[in-house]
Amino acid sequence: MKKIALMLASAALLLAGCSSSGQDTLTVFAASSLKNTFTELGKQFEADHPGTTVTFNFAGSSDLVAQLQQGAPADVFASADEANMQKAGDLVKSPTNFATNSMMIAVPPDNPASIQEFADLSDAQVVVCAPEVPCGAATEKIEQNSGVTLKPVSEEASVTDVLNKVTTGEADAGVVYVTDVQAAGDKVQGIKIPTDINAVNTYPIAVVAGSEQTTLAQDFANLVTGPEGQKVMSDAGFGAP
């Protein structure tokens, strides 16, 4: 009886160990403009890795870097530009570029301010991203390239906030990513910015140096940079890295 009890106890411990080790959480810090694509890829990753839950923290890239610098736990960081990845420094390992994104003007469906081109934004109630945010830095580049100076009524912490101001009718226009206009569907009208004055951001992804899920984190990065991830990015309007 003692032998049987010992065997049962050992089996229970083994099962308990398998159960606990089989439950993993992967925390991904990602730029706001990646919300739709990464949410889709997260579901795919969970399906490919039974017992793993992917949690996301979507925000402006500069805010995410600040959180990492303050010790916030994360396993993967995906930035909307290379500058903020560089600011992360030793907090990340071997960043890899996985997408590009250019800018577009978003206006309400009825375009009440009759915006036709970037120059029209100089006299409009326009909302942009703050300069430290990748979409804000890109907007500043367009201003420099075009010689047009904007007088924004608001500078937001993320491109999602800019788009929200437009969709709720709080602004005549907003400067956002091409992918944001595509994702918004009929909630906004998109107005192209000519290539010769436009700005293109390159998106890198990296494993966070302090991650306790290094293997899973690298697997997620590989999914994003691999064929399946690249198709999801392309379908959403992102360009190749």
C-alpha cells in the first residue's frame, strides 16, 4: 500500500509540474499602430503554442520605452520607429526590422474642411502625434519636406488617439499611418501625401533582455518576421522592411 501511495503521490507531483510549466504568459509591448495585426498574430501564436497566453500593452513607442526603463516587465518590444528602439538600448536584444509604414491624412467621411492636400492642413483644425512619438516625428519630417507649417490644436501620445479625434468629429483632420486609415474603414476618408514629401517609418522588433520567456519571445518575433507574419502585415497595408 505504501508503494502504491508513493507512486500515486509521485504521479500527482509530475502532473502538477506539467500543468504549471505548461501555462506561460508572453507579454508584448507594441506600438499602437500594431494593435490589429499583433492581436491577430497573438491569437495565431496561442494556437501554435497550447498553454501560452499572449498579453499586449499597446501605446506610443516613446511611452513603452519609458515603461521599460522604469522596470516594467515585458518579453517583446515592437517599436514604430528605429529611434525609440535605439533609446531602449541594452534593455533589448538584436532588433530586427519587420515592416514599414508611411503617413496619410485622415478626415471625417464628409470632409467638412474640404482638405485636398497637406498644405490645406495649415489652416485647419488638425491633430497630430507629439514630436517624441514616431508618428509625430514623421509628421515633422513632412512639414520640413513640404515647407508647410502646421498649427495643431492637439498633440497626442499615440496615433490611435489622433485617429479617435477625427472619428469623433473633434478635428478637421489628423496625420496618421496609411494602415490606420485602412483599418478605420468608412469611419474616415484618406487623403494621400505625395511620396516626395512623405515620411516612412521602419518598425523593429526585439526580445527584451530581462525576459523570463526568452524562447517564447524569440518564437513570437520569428512569427512576425516570418512568412505568416509578413502576410498579416502586408494585408493590413504595411510595407516590407
